Amino acid sequence: MQLLEQVLAAIEPLDEAAMAKAQAHLDNLTKPPGSLGCLEAIARQLAGIKGEVPRCLARKTHILMAGDHGVVAEGVSAFPQEVTSQMVLNFARGGAAINVLARHAGAELVLVDVGVAAELPDLPCLLKRKVAAGTNNLARGAAMTEEQAIAGLEVGIKVATEKIAAGTDLLGIGEMGIGNTTSSTAILAAFSGLPLEQITGRGTGADDKRLELKMKAIARGLTVNKPDPQKPLEVLARVGGLEIAGMAGVILAGAANRVPVIIDGFISGAAALVATRLAPLAKHYILASHLSEEPGHAASLKLMDLKPMLTMQMRLGEGTGAALGMTLVDAALKIYHEMATFSQAGISGALEN
């Protein structure tokens, strides 16, 4: 808990003066003001984070947290629990979508076992930081203790801090955990009070029967656990997941060290909800990569007032959207530093009224 408290206390506001300076430069580039949309917003936000718009963020690290969920016993997923550990091995072999897209973005991929139910072999790119062998069934009681939730958060904090100390200047997050859309929906429902029919999606492809089981499990979990939305640690512990805790920890560590964190889809959005409820200022260090097809994701982003860079009908997870978002960060920095100003190009500016 001491590490968590230290990180929460270290998060500071963005540098408003640097953001104003960046905006002035953006407005002087050879284009109508604001016409490059989120590329301009990215550059401006990075100025606030770093104190200036960096020429590049050369050291990118994508942290993928893996953990299992006891709620799969309720029949909420179309895939069995062992797929979590099988996919971690696939990541380690380089055969998954996130491997392809992390390579495309020039990012190091770090796998973290924070709560996989199976024992995994020793692998070069796998960090074994297991807090527990999966969570308990949230439909029957608390998914984990608050001590376990804190431990999960601190796993993310430590992994991110280690990477930042080694030179990482841009973080991405992703996850693997069968059943985790159920936990994420429960987190969103607890914080938002939105009806489950509006925010519950099919995850890995649940049919109508499983979707009904999923909503019943979430409703039962909220009734049994009564998570208090004013107590984010309680929400995380009672209906969350260890990989969600780990990703929230990465966000908090990034914010504390003034390093931007790109989130992925619905699951990492739930982690961001937890992180921003623990530390509201952390929101300013988050970049939202894309809008997932999961219906709860739009609601999560709206709660945090975050706007996604992309809408690509994706719902895979793993951090695939976050890896694509890294390439847009590269593009935003190139626009800022390589595009000519009106005076440099000898082009007349807009007419005054």
C-alpha cells in the first residue's frame, strides 16, 4: 500500500504553459487551425506531459497483463479458461496479433503473469509476478481481497517503473484473461449505474444464451458485493480482475513519471476507470487509442472524457489498438516538428475579420 500511496501522491497537473506554446505553433502550421484533429490534440497533450513537444518517443513498451477470472464458472465465456495460458504461450512465441502490431509500432512487448490460473514455464519475455491463481467468482462473493487488489496495482506500478527507468518514454497496455469482459462490465456498472442491457457485450463471441448468463452473473455480483462507487479500490477488489489491476497500476506509474500511456479497448478502459477514480489527474496522461465494438467501451470513455483516435470495429484486446495508437503518436510528433509554418512556406495566413 505504501508504494501505491507514493505513486498517487506523485501525480501532478499538466504543464499548461507548454500546452499553450504548442498550440500556438500548431496554429501557425500551413493548415486551417484544428484541421488535423486528434494529431494536434496528441502533440498538445504531450507538451503538457513532457514540458515540450518531444521530437520523438523512441523507446516504446507495450505491457500485456494476463490473469484469470473465477466468474467463468457461471458460463459467461464462449472459450474455456485454459485459453488464457495458451494465449500467453502464443504471445511468447510471437504468433498473435499483438506481436505483429507491436513489431509494426517498434515497441517492446512485455508479458506479465499477474494472475493466470495455470503455472507457466520460464520464458524470456514473461515476467512472473503472480498475485493469485486467478480471482474468485465475483457472482458468489468478492473477486479478491483488497490486499490482492493493491498487490495487483503494485505489480503494474513496479513493471512500468522498471521500464521507465530503463528508458521507456511511451507505454501501451493490453491484456489476456478469459472472462474479463464480465469483470470490466461489472466495474463500469458499479461506477456508472448504467443498465446492464446497455453496456454488456458478447466479449469473445457469446451467443444469446451466454449473454443472458453474463448479465445475470454481473447483476448477482453487484447485488452480493455492493461495491461502493466512491471507493475505487473496493470496486476493483469486489468485481475486478488482477490483470485489470495491473493495467491500472501501469497507468498510475506512467502519470507519476510523466510518461504517456496508451490504452486499448474495453478492458483497459475499465482499468483506466479504476486508475482515474484513484487519481483524477491520471486522466491527463492517458491516450485513448480506439473505440472498441464492445458497447461498454464508449460509456467508459465518456465517463473519463477521453476521445479515441480510431474507430476500426476492433474488439480483440491484447492491446492491438494501443499498438496502432503508437504509430499515430509518431505521426503527430512528425507533423509538429516537420511541417512548415506559414512564414517558412511564404503562404498568407487567414484573413482577419
